[in-house]
Amino acid sequence: MQRIHGRRALLQAAAGVVGGAALSSAAPTQAQGATGKPFEFTVRDLVYHQVNGKPRLARLYQPAGSGSFPAVVQVHGGAWNAKDRTDGQHTSLDLAAAGIVVLSIDFRNAPEAPYPASMQDINLGIRWLKTHARKFGSAPERVGVYGTSSGGHQALLAALRPDDPRYRALPLAEAPETDARLAFVVSGWPVLFPLERLKLARAAGNQDLIKSHATFFGDEATQLEATPALAIERGEKLHFPPALVFQGDRDQWTTVAQAEQLAARYRAAGGNMELLLLPGERHTFLNEHPFSPNSIKTFEAVKGFIKKHG
């Protein structure tokens, strides 16, 4: 058993969960969180579904106590082609310490299967967490999604299109009627306009990113189809849960104007979107510099948003 308290201690302990080992804590009562102290929590890996006989893992961060806690499916970044459930792990640890259940999922990256395969896994992961939420101290109506970078892009698509038959293609036999509609969505430094980022990558001669776009999307038409703001503009039948989008105002891949364009369209369609722009910050700032003033401000905003809407 290991007790974890405090933001810096969480980061120092993060190495203990990489590779699947579990950080466990004793089981204090719900009153611990009510005092303002961090919740103790457990971390463990589990299988949330299988594709073609291959298990898909998720890392569950579960606060101790009776709840009821908000819950998030965490969608990792990696330019649609890389990384796994351990990406952005310190944020998951911090959220758990704040009394938020986190299910950080592995899903099919593009080298294994192109779009929309990852969206199918994410949609199923949302349904799976809603089905099991009460076992983890949460409830189906308190489940949202949190993603960053390409994961932020996919989190927005998942929130907007929970009933899309392409995204909902994988059955959940134990709960076939459970939907993937969300209580909220949080999207950090998302790639809001994939084709525009591809143009920037081409101009910079960034062959890795150029290849990532081609591997995941296949062609430019698919990038436009999978652009959240354009889906709204096309008048698709979408859902608009409360949304928080945050990024630095010096992000290399998404401009402030593009973020504001998405927010304006989201609001015009009847949704509520908060936009948090951090001065001087670039892509991945929260993951790379978690103790900077802007990162601390961002985390507090994310935590508050999840607790308000979850």
C-alpha cells in the first residue's frame, strides 16, 4: 500500500504506475476530500474491450470513498499515431487526488487502423465507463471526456457525434442500450483544423507529421469531414455538452482565431463552450511544465469545470 498526497508527490510517484504496476492507498472515507485535503486513490490497469482478439487496456484512477465522483475518459495525444494510456499521466493523478475518476484508455492508433477506428474504441470506452461508473464511485450521468492534442480533437468528435453509427460500430454486449452521450468535454491544445495543421507541417517540411496525417486520415477530404467546426457548419445532427477548450496563444498548430471560430460556432448551435487561452504557451505546455503558473491555472480551471458539469 502507498499513500499519495500533494501535487508534487503525485508526479514523483508517477513512475510507479508506468508499465502497469498499481499505486494503491488505504480506503479513507469521503470526508477526507471534504476537508480540502487530497483524496487517496488507487491506480490499476484493466481490460475494457477486445478487438480481433487483442485486449485493449485502460488505466483506472479511482478516488477512495463512497463518491459520487465525476468521471472522465482520458484520450491521449500522439498525432493520432503514437503514445498510449500513460500520456499525460500526471494530470490523471492530479484529477484522482481531486476526487475525479479517470479512465485513461488505449485505443487503436493509425499504424494499426486508420480513422474512424480510434473513434470506435473511444465511443466504446465511454459506454463502458458509463456502464461501470457506479462500481467506481461515479454515475453514468457524471461521465465526460478529457483529451489533449490529437486526443483533444478526438474528444470533441466523440462529444459531438456520440450516436454516429461509424463511431458506435463496436457492440457492448453487457449493455447494448447504453449510449455514448457525455456530461461534458474538456479539450486541451486540440488540433481543431487538421488540414490547416497539415499545411503548416508541409510548409515546415515536417515529414513525421505529414506522414501521421496521411496514415490516420488517408486524404484531405476525410480531414475536412473530421473537423469539429466544419461538422457544426454543415448542420449535422450533433450533441453539444458543456465544453472547455484550452490552449496557449502561441500554439504551433492551432491559432487563437481557429479556437475562437470553433467556440463561436459551438455557441451559435446552442452549446456552451468556455475558451481558455494561456499567454505565451505553446503546444503540450501542461504536460511539459506542470508547475508553471499557467499550467496550475489551467489545471484548476479543468478541475473546476469537471466538478461543475460532472
